Amino acid sequence: MKSEQHEVHASTAQRDGDTRDAVVALLMNRGQATAADIGEALGITTTAVRRHLDNLLEAGDVTVAAPSGLANRGRGRPAKEFLLTPAGRRQLGQGYDVLAVDALRALREVGGEEAVRAFARRRAEQAMSSVGAAPGPQDPVDGARRIAAALSAAGFNADAREVGNGVQICQHHCPVSEVAAEFPELCEAEISAFEQALGTHVQRLATIANGDRACTTHVPLERVVPRATAKELR
């Protein structure tokens, strides 16, 4: 009897762990969401979702986000939206941050800032290798989608969407966000790689490394000569 009870408890704990992981993964994909949204996506009750969110809040893995404007579906106060914290993101495979930071610090001590920038450029080029540099004017929407696909393949879970007078590339997960917080060269090299692939200037609007819910880059629909190219033309 005790053995059967133990198996039941173990099975329940496993299901709870799987559901909690699914909640974390969904928040990573969407950036932020309400308990009702999460429940609908996972096919479980809002009450069950709130129980997991309460545990994640207590553990410091999620926090209540600033309203996005999408949660107010009727009268009354908007539903709370939840967002992963850096600790929550670490559950998704960011366990080598300390090692990476130590390695880059050592690289900077030996080779200086240029060595770090060279490493960052090489890393960004590898992520964008399937996209390549733009041989001429590119369709910004198609180019942004190809970049998003390359980023997703590299573990950044990205998408591209048309917004106003441009396209936004949104990276909902960054495997190196905590490293980039100390070494912004990683983000700078990434933007440079975007510009080379698109043949136009782009603008970084937000980064996970700075505490934002996603890394967001604006690509204008009208071509703007990238900074590096503009210098070459002088």
C-alpha cells in the first residue's frame, strides 16, 4: 500500500514538474502572458496555472509584468501578466554564464577590447552564416524573416513581424543575456551582422540583457545606408 502511495506521489510530482516547465517555456516564447492565456495554451485550468505561477513567484523565477495593453478584455481591472526573471530564464539552458564571463574576462586581459570584439563578430557571423551578406537591396520583410529563422536555429527563439513603418525582429530568448550584460560587444556585433545581411541600418529597441522582455530590433521598410558602409563611401 505504501509503495502504491509513493508511486502516486512521485507521478503527481513529475506531472507538476512537467507543467511548471511548460509554463516557463511558454512565458519564454510569448514574453509575458496572463494565467488565462497560459491555461488556454496548455489546456489546463486557470486555477492550476495560478498555483504554478504562485510557486514560481515565490522562487523568484517569474514576476508580475507591466501591462502590455493586451490583457484588458473587458470591464474592470486588466488581468495580471507574468514575465520570466533572469533566474527563470536560467532554467532554459543558461547554466554556463559564469564560465563564459570568466573566459571573456581572460580574453580581454590577454588580447584587450579588440580581442573581445573580434570574438563577438565571429560569433555573430556564425549565427548569421545561413543568411549571408546582402549583395544588394533586400526586401526587409523577407530578410528579417530569414534572420529570425537563423536566430531560432541558434537558440534565440526569434520571429519577425511588420509593425508600422518597419519590421521588428523579436528574440524571445537569449542564451547569453547575462554574459551580454557585462560584454555589450556581443549585442553590438549582432546588430552589425543584421545590417550586413539586410544591407540597411537597423535600430535595437530593447534587450533581455538590459532587463527587457525580449531583444527587439527595428528594420525600416525604406533602405538606410548602414553606418559602416556610409563611412566607406566618404
